[in-house]
Amino acid sequence: MQAKSRPSGRRTYALLASAAGLATVAALASALPADAHSGKGHGHHRPDRYQDVQLLSFNDLHGNLEPPSGSSGRVTELQADGTTKTIDAGGVEYLATHLREARKGNPYSITAAGGDMVGASPLISGLFHDEPTIEALNKLDLDVTTVGNHEFDEGARELARLQNGGCHPTDGCYTDKKFKGADFPYLAANVLDEKTDKPILKPYWVWQKKDVKIGFIGVTLEGTPNIVSADGVKGLAFKDEVETINKYAKVLQRQGVQSIVALVHEGGFPSSSSYNYDCDSPGAGDGISGPIVDIAKNVTPAVDALVTGHTHTAYVCTIDDPAGNPRMVTSAASFGRLYTDTTLTYDRRTGDIARTAVRSANHVVTRDVAKAPDLTELIGRWNTLAAPIGDRAIGHISADVNNTGTESAMGDLIADAQFAYGKELDPETDLALMNPGGVRAGLTYAAKGAEGDGVVTYAEGFTVQPFANTVNLQDFTGAQLIQVLKEQVSGSNAAAPKILQPSKNLTYTLDLTKTGADRVVTDSIRLDGLAVDPAATYRIATNSFLAGGGDGFTTLGLGTGDLVGTDDLSALAEYLTANSSATAPLAPPATNRITIVQ
């Protein structure tokens, strides 16, 4: 599976790259042999033994073609004196400029991604089933990406359409030109068709320029079925990441490919939120925790570097492989705010990467550079198609409604909207719960376009809730409700709690000094000021993802008396329209429903 020449008009490997910029450099200790970068001693007609290959990478774009707003469009930079500052970042017009500049002077360059390029996308992309993002990635000259969990939001058949092209089976073609699909391969080594037991897309891909070959293996997290709607992963099996990577590393080696990079849609949690934090201080990998650590420690030493994602965090770390040798593991936050520039030094004698020479750094996609005109044209074209829907005002706010913290104002607002909608469907509805992962952004007071400050447009609402989940009502016992709250901090959520956003009539205390389910103080749970009766029946509004037991909330999959309503964005729009106006804007909810003890 070597890289094939592309049709005319698509990318060749002639242009390519490196660059210094904002960030610190992590290096893998010792230097190369003395002749590593020397042009001497081999004659003018023989290539040097060592060839630097530039690997540019990013992850979790989520269709953010335009610069993300609020905190989603900023990164934190650690200063030399220990202070931090924030920098506005992101937007594919700027990302294209940065990548193109980085490639200059680097004839051997590859651009790879760590998954979730699409899904949970703003209106400009999500309204058109992410065709605009695939077109943008083609213009960014992306060479290869792994699938992430969000690539399965609309199922494997839709993912295949994004890869291969063709008009949407329901909505048809959006323009007079047929959608061509991705110029780059999506890799899905650990995603198997249950009937054939074979990967649904290519498991690996080989980049080659002259005598230099580097293989890429792509996997998504094994737990994808737990965080994607059941319809999206129907008929698919998700296998262990480490076992899959190790399997295909052997396949590549048998084909004579010794240099291997794993693209892994799973990540970690660095000790600092600053993108340029020294993850290896005081020791290799000491500054990172989370699932990627165990994966990196167990992936075969045949793999030379790991490009990761999923956790939307930024890090450039070394983590020892099973042989005890340090290996680079990187992630570039999310939404196109950063890109990683890694130098892989290829040894022509062995066909492998000289691991001791690998160096890497994250760079900010600043907005102080010229916009790439071809991406500006693309955004304008799709915005024109989206404008009649996206520009419609659905409400007014008096200040930013932020999506930050364990309990967020945006999460509370959505829960209130679903509670109010649930009451309309069935007056017996008692409360609503919203999963934090379904809240993709906050609402900003400052106008993004011509709508005016404080106006909430449909496009902004779509950015907050892009999944098209339905609002579902189900009956649970009080004991089950208490168990649901405990599942936020136990079971599969014990290590990384997922705190549900409650409607305004549910309050309780979360004691983070304790462990597991004990972190939810049972005696503190109150609904409308009263203790929850374990034997009573409560009607709860959730979205369809939670109603199917998603995010580890297995108890929410056991409800009875199901009633399925409209989509969640419509419920939010209806609530904003009914409860706000230009003269009486809605104030952000006070985040005081969960009392947190730390």
C-alpha cells in the first residue's frame, strides 16, 4: 500500500517543509553520528545516509473552518518568567498559511492528522455533512489521517462517502459539482466489519519519496462505541489499539518498511494547559497521564512516533517504549489552533528512523499572518449557502454563556431548555440531564457577524449542539437516579469524571476529596428542594445519546416509558426564543447547582 501518484490537480510531494515558531523543542537526547547531516564523504552523486523528514500534524479539527470563538479559539502560552498569556488561534485560512510556510525548504514533508477531522462541526460544515471540511483538508494538502470517534457520528456508510465522494443519499448534491471526497486516505486499522472481520478502510498507508519510506497505521480508541450513538457504530467491532498497531507494524516490516508512525485517536492529560509546557520535566513522560501513557508504553518499539488526539490537549512528550527507549508522543490541542512540527531523521542504511535524533514542537496557528485566499474563497462559498439558515436569530443573551468548569453555564442552559421542552411533551417531566461532551461551545455576547451584540443566531446554536440528538423522556426510580449521578464518577468514568449538567431544580454536593461513587454525597441530592425517594418514579429528559446509555451511563439505558421528541437544538432555540428578547436578554445561569468540595 504505497503512496500512489495522485490525479492531476491533486497534491504531489514536491512542495514541503519545516519552521521554527512559538514553542519549546523537545529532543530525544543524544546526537546522531557525526556524518548524520553532512553532505561530505559520500560524493556528489550518492545521497547522504541520513535524511530529515518533516512530519506536520494536527488533530480534532471538528470542522472548525472559521476561527473558533471564545476560549475555543485561544491557547495558553507559558512565558520565560513562569507567567502565562493567551493567544487567539485557529481558522483554516491561517492554518493553511502556517503549514505552507512551514513546508518551505523541506523537500521531504508529510502532513498527518490524529482523527476527528469532522463531526460535532459548526454550521458551515455540519449543515452540509462535513463536505466543506473535506474540501478544506484537501486544500491543506493533508496526506493521511486516522479515524476518530466522531467520524462515526453518521455511520460507516457516510464515512465511506467522505472518503470516496458522491452526493449525500438523502440531501443530494449541494452545488452543481459532485462531491469528490478526500484526496487523502482515512485509516481504520482497528475498526472491523463484524460480518467480514476486516477493516472497513485501509489499516495502514506508506508514504514514499525516492528511497525514503515511512508507514502510517491509524487507530481510534477501542471505547468508541461507548461515546458514539449506537446507530453510528452498528455492525462494527472496535479492537484493542495496542494489539492492532503491533499487528500491522509486523505487516509493514515484512514489506520492508522499517520507519513507522502510529496515528492514535486517544490521548492524555498534561500537567499544564500551556501548549509549550515541558512535558518531560522532570523526567520522560512525567508530565502526562491518561490512556495514551499505557498505549505508548506497550506499542512495539518498531513504531517510531505516536501522533495522538481525542483529549483536545497539547503536549510534546517522550514516553519509554517496551524496550525502555524514549519515543515521541504528540498532540496539537483541537480546532486547528496548533500544529506539531516533528523532525524524523531517516537512516537510509537501515531504513529506520534514528530515534535519538527525533525532535518536535507545537506551534500556534496565530491570526497575525495573511489568510490563504483559496481557503477564504471556500469559506465564503459555503457560508453563502448556509446564510439563509444560519443567520436567523433565535434569542438574546446579556453576557457570554461559557462552556467552562465542572458545571458550565452553557450546560445548565441546555438542561433547562430540555427540561422546559420535556414539560411541554409531558407535564410529568421532573428534571433534565445533559452530558458535558455534547456541549461543544459556549455563546459569546460579541457579534460574530452583522447580527448585533447579544443576538444568538441559529449558526451559533448549531455550534453549541451540532449532533442532531433527539430529546427523550424516560421513567426511572429514585434509586436509579442516584445511581446515574454516581456513574459520573465511578465505573468507566472513575478516572476522568463526566459530570452531567443538571436542570435548575436538581442540586447536590460533589466531594472530590473522596474516591469513586462516594464522591457524590447521596444525602445532599435534592429535587425541587426535596430528598429523592429511592422508591418513587421520576421522568427524566435527556438526549438520545444518553438515553442509549452513552458515556458510561449504563443506567440511563434502562429507562421505561420512552417518549421521543424533537432534536435538541430545536429545544434550545425554542427556549431562547421564549425566554429572551432584545430588550430583555437572557442572563447566563448561575453555576450553583453542584456544590464542589475539593
